[in-house]
Amino acid sequence: MPNPLPRRPQSTNHHQPSTPVVLILIGVFVLGTYFMVHAKNTAPASTFNTLPSTTLPGGATTSTQPPKNKVTVQVANGTSVQGLASTVTHNLMTYGWNMLTPTNAPRVAATVIYYNPGYVWAASEIATTINVSTSAVQPLNSLQPVSGASGDDVIVILGPDAAVK
């Protein structure tokens, strides 16, 4: 009896990996992703999150500031330059600060950097990073320069002096 269906020739150009090979590749991808996400920084401790210490009575020492990634920083645009707060937020994030979503603020004549108690060091460091005079650093006290940001550790209101840098 003749074969009613003709046989198709097998292609030699197509290769499909076996199931174990596919599972191994998926496992390598998942493990690689996991280790990249959860990798610890292997740089020497002296280069990251170095905390100054205070000597207590009796000679004991204690850290006086948290690491940058624990300091909440809000950047607000007080200029007419679109996207300025976003740009500065991204730049500060690359320095390791814990950045909040950029926002807008009322127009200001010059950049002002407010800080809550205990964060003058962070505000001063941010001022230096964005090329603003440390005279722009001020305590927040009971001011609310940006709606909802009074609980943030540092609040940066960008002025025209930041826009030209």
C-alpha cells in the first residue's frame, strides 16, 4: 500500500536545544540575576559610608550620621527650567543618596538646601556636589518649602544659580 502522505525532508539548519539544556540556561540566568541584585559592594569600607565618630565620656565612640543611602533627599524645581529637578535627582542618586521623586516648588531667587536636625552634614555635602555655596544650607525648622516634604532629611529647592551650572 502506497504512503498517502509524502515525507518532509528533515532540516539540518534548525537546532532546538534539549529540555535539560534549556533548564540549565534558565537556572544560570535566574542565579546570575539574583546575585547581581543581591551583590554586596566589595569596595573597602573606608570608601563607602564612612561615618565620623564622636568620643563619649570614658573613651567609647559612636557614629554620628547614617550612611547616604539612608538619608531621604527631596529635590524641587524652583526655576522655569523644565526637568531640572529630575536631572539633579538622578545625579545625586549616582552619589548614593536615597532620592525621592522630584517635584516643583515656588520660584526662588537662589538655591536653598534645607535640613532637618542631624542632617547638616548631608545638606553641606549635597551643596558641594551640586556646586552651590554652603551658605545656601539652612535648618528646616518649621518651614514647609514643599508640600509633604517636611519629614524628609534634606530638601533642595533649585534656583536659577543651579540652572546655569
